Amino acid sequence: QLQLVESGGGLVQPGGSLRLSCAASGSTLDYYAIGWFRLAPGKEREGVSYINTSGGRTNYADSVKGRFTISRDNAKNMVYLQMNSLKVEDKAIYYCAVRRGRAVSTWPEPSSYDYWGQGTQVTVSS
């Protein structure tokens, strides 16, 4: 059973940076595409970023494009989300999720993912 654990969240001032990590255990990530999602109070879960199995293709929500970078290290069974130029509106619980065998175009859809982590809180405030 694949398990995912996120870390790296915290409190940061606007304009600051955080690096989220997602550690996988129980199975290799080699065959999974990975998404980062976030859930803010009063909002629906939003797809933030996506990376395919090889790492050669990435996608981003318009709201984070140019500020966030997703990456993966299959040798370490890890996924990362580097978040720069953080804004107050980036405050949310961030989740990593994995899936196999789905069309890339569906990457923002939470229902297309098979396994989820428990989330890590990101707060952006002065």
C-alpha cells in the first residue's frame, strides 16, 4: 500500500519561499504521475501542479505559474514543490497525490488520483 507524507509547510511572509516535500513509502513512485493540490477554507480542492512519471512534463495552475516549481527524485521516492513569491492567497493545506494511467489533461481533477497524503499547512501572512 502506497503511503504519502507531506512536509515543509509553515508560516511565511508574503514574498517568501517554502519547499514542500512528499515522501512515498510502500511502493516505488517510478510508475506514478504526481499532483500537488491545495485546499483553502471555503474553496474547493485546487490542482496546483503536476509532473509525469519521467519528470519530463509539468503542468501548473495559472495562479502559480512562474512562482512554483514541481520536481521529483525517483531514486529517493520523493516529490517536491518549490514555492516562491508566496502570496496571502496561497494559504491552504497542500496535498500530494499520485495516479497511474490517466490522460494528462485530467491532471487538475482530484478524483483522478489514487493515493493522497495527509496534507501540510501553508500560511502566508505578515
